Amino acid sequence: MATELMEVCNHTNTRPVVKRGSTGPAVKQAQCYLNNSLTNTALTLDGDFGPVTEAATRRFQGCADIVVDGEIGCQTWSRLTFFANSPGFAC
């Protein structure tokens, strides 16, 4: 029997590209994932992708050894999902 993943963040199941200026539940999901993937990060889950969320995204991307562009696309979503639902932190 397969074990179902217990999702730590439940704001949305969608994974659109989000970047500075984006708003909504996908940004909240990303903020929650970033909080659970990075040490010393406490983003407000406000659904507003501003400069603080962009800085956390860039930090995460550098730690995850993926392209650092400040945008959350499919590669970043994939790594965020993994680290947010793992016991350790990306950094």
C-alpha cells in the first residue's frame, strides 16, 4: 500500500509561475514552503510576492543548486515541495 504524502502547506494544489508582483494562494503556498525549507525564515503568509519573498526565493534557489532567478517555476516548485515536506532544510 502506498504511503500518502502529508502536505505541510495546504493553500493550493496549483503550481503556476509566481514572481515579484504575483498575488494569491499560489504565492501563499510558496511562502509556506520557503518557511519550511529555509532556516531563519519567517515570511508572512500574505499571498503577496514582494521583495522579501523574492530574496527568500533567491536564497532557496542558491541552496538547492538550481537557477537563481527569483521566480518560482516548475524546477523551483519541485525542489520547494521536496524540502518543505522533508525533515531537513535546504539551508
